[in-house]
Amino acid sequence: MSVSIPFNKPYFSGAETRYIEQAVRSGKISGDGMFTKRVHAFFEQELGFRQALLTTSCTDALEMAALLLDIRPGDEVLMPSFTFVSAANAFVLRGAKVVFVDSTGLNPNLDADALAGLVTARTRAIVPVHYAGIACDMDTVLQVAQLHGLAVVEDAAHAIDSYHRGRPLGSLGQLATFSFHETKNIISGEGGLLAVNDARFGLRAEIIREKGTSRSAFFRGEVDKYGWVDVGSSFLPSDIIAAYLWAQLENLADIQRQRLAIWERYQQALTPLAAQGVGLPALPDYATNNAHLFYLVCRSLTERTALIAELRQRGILAVFHYVPLHGSAYYRGRYGAGPALPWADHYGDCLMRLPLFYELSLADQNLIIEVVLQFYQKYSSC
């Protein structure tokens, strides 16, 4: 069946191509050009990050975080199993053992109450992932981290313009990472950002980002020449990517208004399904909603498969994710049978995401809602 309503459609304000042309005409399209500086200033001044560094992806930002923490073989890092593989790979590449934490029954975020029981003498860091842009229980995460002397790296890939008790997500951990992949609220096609909130990491973060050299300090006139001073890689993106991203950031308020309106219509129309045991997004009292995605938690894998197929028959593309990492072929091949993480497995089998993007029309959204409600009316009577 052809798809008439996609799962995602990248937002385009119209200014992106104009800014890209400006970047090209400036004569500097490599990293840290004028648009990169504007993006950095936005995150530092508007969201209060101590230091913002644009990267080529959120994956690269996570890998930078692992390097900054000097993660080594034998170290352990706590993170949810229900997340994208980049969060684990960044630390596995440094030789660490990833210790997976189950999700909560409320939402797919990690169960912060389980963290203390998983800390060992080898534990170095906690990586809370703010799934769907909804904050983890950061009070507990930070309390455990402080008690045991652990670093906190917020995976805020979904979480721009979302808050925990009034503080922007990405500002609570020593380090935080963001994604600007085309499926996110604010995009640049590919792209990411590392937020550095601990002054101890600032200078080294610049060095690691610039292939392990003091190049950034050289261009500020702080050293008379630059050389190889540490490990690193080429993590900074072209200013063309930053130009696209800047146009998006200029429209952040409008993008968020529209996404929130779509999210609220889904929530209001589909709330009756909760009486049938279907899960809907839940916000703790400490969290805000940035409308990154809208999901349903079906009652079984069979039900989810049938619902996705029903939507596809009507030309609507709905998708699922993730396959929990503790059950992955790589993890099982390396460590054997993973821990029992029933909530992560439940979301892996049952969670489904509905289309949500800026240009989703009211008529198309009403059709999606109608198909879902009709499915459950029919499915529940079988």
C-alpha cells in the first residue's frame, strides 16, 4: 500500500536555503563559522548551558562525553535498555561495560529508584535518556550520582525545549547531548550538540572536538601555534549544517506551538482508550512536554502488529522502536542472557508511534485518530 500520511516530514521555514547561501558566500563553510557561533550563543544564552559545541551527530556528542570522562576498559556505565544504540556504543567503544536499567511502568524512562542497587566500585557514570522529551526523575539520578561520585551524561536527543522542575533538560548533568536528526523537533538533517555544564571539561572538549589539537585556542589568539595535545577526532560540522539549524532555531516557538497542538489533539481524542488498557504518554509532575512524539502502548505485540498494519492499509505510516538493548544480538553474544527487564521488554513489544510533524493537517490527524479508534472498537469486540 502507498503511504499518503508519512510518519515524519522535515520542517522547512524557507530561511534555511538563504542562510546556507550566506554561509557559502562568506567563504567559510568549514566548522565554527558565523552560523555555528550563533547556534552556540543560543544554547548558552537562552538555555543556560555553560558551553555548547555543535557536533555532526548526537552519536558524536556521546562519544565525546565518553572521551571527556576518560572511560576505560572495566568501567561500568548505567543507562536504560530501552534506548537507541548510540548511547551504549559511545561507552562500549572505550571498553566499558554497559549496565542496563529497566524502564518504569509510568513511561519508558529509566527507573531511577533501581540505580542505587546497580552501582558497584567500577561504576563511573549514569546516562539518563529523556524519552519523548519527558524528563527522567533527575532528583533521584543526581542524588545517586552525588552519593557515589558518578558523572551524569543526559541523553537529551529528544528533549529540546523541555524542562525538569523549571530547568532546561541538558542543563542538569555535567554533560548532555542533543540530536538534530530530521526526525527531531529542530533539525539540520544530521547534527548534534554537546552541552558542557562542568568547567573542568570545557577546554578539553574543544580539543577533542578538533582532532585532539589546540586549534580553537589558536584561532582565539591564546596560543601562537596549534598542535596535537590529546586524543580526539573530527566532531565539528560544516557551517552549512549550522546555517540550516539556525533557521530552525529562529522558528522554535512556532514549531513548538504547532507540535504541542497536534500532541494535545491526540491525547484528548485517544484518552478513552486508557479504559481498555491501552497506554498513553504520561507526564510526571516534575516534567514538561515538548511534543517530540506521541505514542500508544498496545496490550500485546500481536495487537501492535495488527494496528500498524491497519493504519498502513489506510495509507498511514506508524512505526515502533526500540528493540531493548539487553536482548540485542551484540549484547547477548558478549555477555550471555541479559538481565530481566520486564518493562523495557514490554515497551519493545508494545509501544507504537503515531505521525507527528509540523505540516500534519487537521484532516489527516482526524483520519489517524478515526482509524485507531475504529481499530480498538473492532479489536475489543473480537
